[in-house]
Amino acid sequence: MPRGDKSFTIPFQISEDLTLPKVLMETAKRYGDAKVAMREKEFGIWRPITWSHYLENVKAIALGLVSLGLKRGDKVAMIGDNRPEGLWVEMATLSVGGIAVWLFQDSLMDEVAYIINHSDAAFLVGEGQEEVDKALSVHGKCPFLKKIIWDDPKGMRDYNDPLLVSLKEVMDKGRELDRQDPGLFEKTVAQGKAGDVALLFYTSGTTALPKGALLSHYNLLTMGQNMMKVDPCTPDDDFVSFLPFAWIGEQMMSISCGLQVGFTINFPEEPETAQENIREIGPHVMFAPPRMYEQMTRTVQVKHLDSTWIKRSIFNLAMKIGYRVADLRFEKKGVSWAWKALNGLAYTLVFKKLRDHLGLSRIRNAYTGGAAMGPDHFRFFHALGVNLKQIYGQTEIAGISVLHRSGDIKFDTVGTPIINTEVRITEEGEIISKSPSVFLGYYKNPEATNKTLKDGWLYSGDKGFIDEEGHLVVFDRTKDVMILSDQSIFSPQYLETRLKFSPYLKDAWVIGNEKPYITAVVCIDYAVVGKWADEKKLNYTSYQELSQKPEVYDLVEKQIREANKSLKPVAKINKFINLYKEFDADDEELTRTRKLRRAFVENRYQDIVRALYEDRDNIHMDTTITYEDGRVIHIKTDLHIRELSK
Amino acid sequence: MSSHELGGVLLKVDDISMFFGKVAALSGVGFDVREGEIHSIIGPNGAGKTVLLNCINGLYHPQKGGIFLDSQEITPLRPHQRAQLGISRTFQKIELFRGMTVLDNIRLGRHLHLKSGILSGSIYIGKTAREEIKTREFIEEEIIDLLEIESIRDKTVGMLPYGLQKRVELGRALALNPKLLLLDEPLAGLNLEEVEDMARFILDINQEKRWKVTCILVEHDMGVVMDISDRVSVLSFGNKIATGTPSEIQTNPQVIEAYLGEEDLYATRR
């Protein structure tokens, strides 16, 4: 059951001298070895790292970087999975006045080269062989790159490029420098100012080349404090860091909030074990994009399809109670004692176990943001008693500006502004915001900066309005709003999220702007539909073949009919096509945070779009797919078009 | 691939012959395996490759000739005695306990090195506890990490896809902490990506400072064999016809003749 927010006040007063490394030093002094700062699961065992151990490592790396020639204002690019070493290097960079640039782990070579060059990073810190390979293959194009630092020795035995240096060597150099010049680290940290640039973060950009947003220590510190005033965390809380460090949401939780509050950050063993590791930790607070929650819902739905009749019946009954109670709470109506009692029973019988399996047994606040999330998912988690909240923000405001308050959740809104944050709507309907966390500007891009920053207001490019209760409602990116045949405005994302509530559908792309009717391009979930097909004894050898089975079309049609329910006729999906592959960030169809790049797919699949609005029942595709390692596969196939009978 | 230094002779197969009835599966086969090398044994189907592996690990006892490990004769020893001396193997047909988890299968591979008896084992103190801790660390910290199977650690082997079972099989063999690892067609039945992974694991096991295991590899995928082997021996109808570096073998006229009509000598999946 959701518990009340505990109160805890961050013991730091923001001034023009306060920086993140100073916060780290203070916290390490306060807790020493008495409290665990981080935990990493390694070799099957959770290994704790205390605050003083954390600081020691940061200090060694920081001085090591100095002895390699890092100067104040130099950029250090970083790429790798979520591990303690990642945060150490980041904090080390900040400690000596450097600027941290994080790259997404699955970035392609061109993106890596572009960001290293654009940021003129002097150092690249990669986790292991994979990252080193990437770095070595682009370093010819990156004249500013001085050293490539690696950490995991696996597979690195035959690498002897003089550009390479191991993190261990860096730390040894750092310890050596510390012996020669004791107090250097403390002195360097003391020189930092709140206004110094801390992060140079590249926004994924659904449309153009990535832009580098400059964020100061002040931006990050105020972000953490203002957010923690709304939903306080305590030093006893646990947080699991499993989303890319290159995502501002992860920085906000791990650094802006985590460091100031002093809660424990847990790192999964491997990305593939994250879900299992979350369950072992049972975090108190969680921030993830909708995909993560959609995946959890899918897991439950699939297990539900698989279980016995009696279990299904108990689950269905409990969910009915949960939904009823959640709806009463959404409508801010009182929940009678009878319903409370029933809900308590449902919790004991079903929700408690279910939440434990999802790793949500101790969760106090779960946040979602970065993309739209459907009302169906929202209701699902609230029915389980998980306090899921929508947030709204962007990299340029160091994380978030708007957030749902406990007990005041409306799933068509993103909530109300956090402390010290003002949100307005311009005459054109654009959302603008002002807060101490608004960024300094884009690196080497005054034109974009001028467009985005006016009189201290951050112009988001998003459209929206503020409703009668003061909640912000965000339409999709301006160009993502559809005008239907009856001239009404409609959000394709709304329909897409409804479709994605079906466990069988992994992705959907809804088309219909200024078109006579609405259509959808659907990507089935290979695992779930594959299993369904196995049970139906359908033969298939590939995603492509499975997606084109008439039986699968029937299944998808059923899901679309379900999503179409309760929509007005012009807003109903009329035709659909099953795509022969899943949308993929490597094919540039999704951003690295897995948002659909609508303009791109419209261009890439223009033949499909055209066919959906012609009178025909299939289309021939002849296309290529590029894999992460550069392999290119040619695909030729016929795709069926299915019209939903009225 | 012979970029690293090879040591002295670790295994000596001295003129061994193996008959089944009157059929000679091996006749007078002899070669040396040097410490630190990946020594591949290739040959057309029925050439006697698996029989040779069976002789080395003691499943079969050759009627003639001798086998020496570190100059010590092991010909009369039984398989478990050879295992204790540091010879471990994987099987062409996966030999795992399908109903047990990945971790338990790997632990079982280690079982030979547990010395405490039933009595002391039932009292979990002293030697037993120390041994358990050491074994647990050994298995978890290294094999699972090396083979990147963290996410399937607690899964039942029978539920896993074939490619992963092959990996577990390798982990089970490695748990013995062997000096010499016999790999019987570790790549058979794997897809391209799995082959690349497995080849990398074999190289890691052979070259990483922690392992440095000498490997004898029986394999049909010539692309991988020629890529990763230090030396290759060729069998044909029970006779060894050549031993040499991959490039020597590829140009050896006798070898080419032996493979006549079989196109897979240079066939590769890449």
C-alpha cells in the first residue's frame, strides 16, 4: 500500500559557491564508512560501496585525469552501462572543473564521432572492449581526443594503442599525484563555482542533429532541491540506476537528487538482469520512461494469459476492485470503508505478490516521463496501489518542471509546476517555463539558443494548455497533432498508447493528419505473438513471416477494435498494416529514448502510407535493414492491408 | 593466430592405435600438444576425431601406444582420475542435467574438487564451509562473468535455447579448472552470432591471464578453426596425415587430397 511521504530536508543551502563535488565531499564526511552510497551486483553478489570509498575513488580518478592533462573547462565524454565507475568518472570530471558529456551506450559510430567532435572532448571514458573499439574507429576523425580510458579488462589483452589507458592506471597516477601534492584535490574542488558548467548533454532530437545543452551546477542543484520539496526522499531510500546516464532523468535522480539527499544508488549486474535486480532491491523511488511500465504491464498480461482458470478469476476480481478504488481516488471521491476493506483483501491476495514480482513492493513514488503514456497503463498501476505519476520536463531544464502531486492525479495531464517553477502558455499555445534550472544555452549554437531562451523563459516547442485546476496538459510536439476529417484536433499518441496496452502489440504508428480516415502501422510483439502462434500451432520462421499470417492479422484486428471502443467514429482506426520488423533506434525510426520519429518514418515508409489511402489490399516492400555492427540486410516482402469492417 | 608464445609439451599422444573388432579407428596416431596452444583436430567424417578425444580423456583405452600428460603416463587411468589431473571436456551432444539450473550444473562440474566427506559435509563448519565459500566464489565470480550468462544463472537448463546450453556446457567443463580442455564440436548447430561469441570465449579461455587453458578443438567450421588455432592436426581414416600451422595445413597437398570431394575444408560461414 502506498505510504505517506516521509519528510527529510536537504542539508545544503544553495549559494554561488556550492557545487556537486562539494556536496559529495560534505556527504562523505558526514557518513564516512557508516553508510552505503552505492551497491553493485557483481559476480552474483550485491557489493556495497560506502561514502568514503566513493569519495576516495572519485579523488583518485580526478587527480589521474589532472596528471593526464585535464584542465578546467575540458570535456570528458563517457559511454557505458550503468556502473559505479560511470558515476565516479563523472564526479571526478566535475571535481576538477571539467564538463561531463554522456553518450548513449547504443550510439552508432557516426553519432559518437559527431558528439566527440562537436563537444571537443579531450578524453573518452568507455566501459570496455566494445566502447574502445567504437572510440578507436572514430578517433582519426576526432582531432581533440587525447586519451581513451577503459575500465573492464575483458578482451582488452591485445590492445596496445598508445591512445589507450586503463582506469586503473589513471587511478594509480592520481594516487601518485596525491602523494606528491597532498591537498590538491580539495583545493581544486574548492575553486568550483555554482555557475560553472557541469554537463554538456546532447538532446536526442526527434527532428534534427543533436544539440548540446549546457547545464551548470546551480541548474542541477536547484533541480534536485525543488523536486525533493515536492516528493521528499530520505537517506534511507534505495534507488536503482538502470537507465542510460545520457538521459537527463537518470542524472536528475542519481546526481541532482541522489547526491543531495544521500540515498543509496543500486546498479544492476547486467542490463539484461535489471528487472530481476530491481526486484531484489525493491526501490522506494523510480523514474522510467513509459516503455518500462508498458513492459511491466505486458509481463503481467502475458503471465495472466498463461495461468490457470482459478488464478485468472481471482486476478480479474482483484483488478475489478483495484480499478474501482483507483477510479474513485482519481475522481477525488471518498472511498467507503467497504471498498477499502475489499481493496485490502485484493491487496493481500493479489497486489502484494504482483508488486513484489515487479519490484514495486516498497515503491513510494513512481514517475514516468519523456513520452506519452496511455490512461490504460496509468489506471493499471494505480489499481495495484502504485503511486505512478506523470512528469514533464526536458534536458534544457535539467530534468523536470511539472509533476503530479500525490492524491491529485489526472492521467490526461502532467500535473502542476514544482517549487520555484513557473509555467505559462504563449498566445500561440506553446509551453514556456522559467526556473533556476533553466539551462545556459546550446553549445556552439547561438541561433538555437536564441530561439529557445527568451528573457529567461525556456521555449519548449511543445503545445499545451493549463486546465481549470492548474494542471498542465501537453499536446504532442507541435507537428504531431492530427487534424481529422471533421477538422477536430486529435493526438496520434493517444491512440498509439491505447494500442500498446495490448500485450500483443509492441509499437504502433497512427496516421491520419488531414487524411479522410485514420490508419495504423503496427509492430507485433515477437515474443508474445510468437508464443500465441506456437499454441495455435502456426508455423513461422521469422518476425516477417509471423507478422503477415492472416491469423495474426485477425488477432491484431481484435486488439484495434478494443482500442477503438469509446472513440468517436472519425477517430477510429480504419485500416492497418503489420510491419515486417520492429521499429528500431538503429534504423533511426525511434530516438535513443525510444520515441517514434514521426517525420522520419513518414518519409521512410511513404509507400506504405500511400497504399493505406488507396483501394488495395497489399503492398510490395523492397528495403534494407542496418544492424548495429554495420551489416546490411535486404528485405523483399508483401505486406497485407486489412480494413476493419464497420 | 599464433601471436603468443607456446610452452613445452603438455600432452603427448604417442603412436596410439584403437581397434573396434577388426576395424582400426586410429592407427598409429601421434602428436604433441604444447602448453598454451589451441590445437585443432580436423578430418572428414569418420576420420576418428571423437575416438581420439575419447582416448585422451579416458573413455576409451587404446590397445597400442601411450598418452602422457606433463610427461606422466596416463594411459591406464580412468576418466575421473584424468579429470583430477586437469583434463576436462565438452561433448558434441550436450551432457548437462536438464532439470537443474545453470548454476547447479556448473557447480557439479566443480564437485570433483570438493574433498569433504558426507560426515563433515553434514556439519557445515571448518573445511566444508571454507570449501563451499571458495567454490562458490570460483564459479560465480569467474565462469558466469566470463561466459556472460548472468541473466540465466537461475534458469533450468532444459528451458534454454540450444546456443545457451552449449555455453553452459563449456562452463561446466571449465568449472574443473582444467589444464587441458577438450572441445568436441563446440560450434555445431550454432547460428552466426553464437559462433562468433563461442569463438571469442574459447580465445578468452585460452589467452586471458586468469585461465590460460590449453585447448584441443575438434570442429568442422574451418573458418573458425583456421582463425583461432595455433596448430592443426589432420586425421583421415584413422591416420594422422599432417600437423602444422593453419597456413601450412591449408596448402598441404595430402590434406587437400584427403578432403577431395568434401567441400567443407575451406567452407566457412562467414
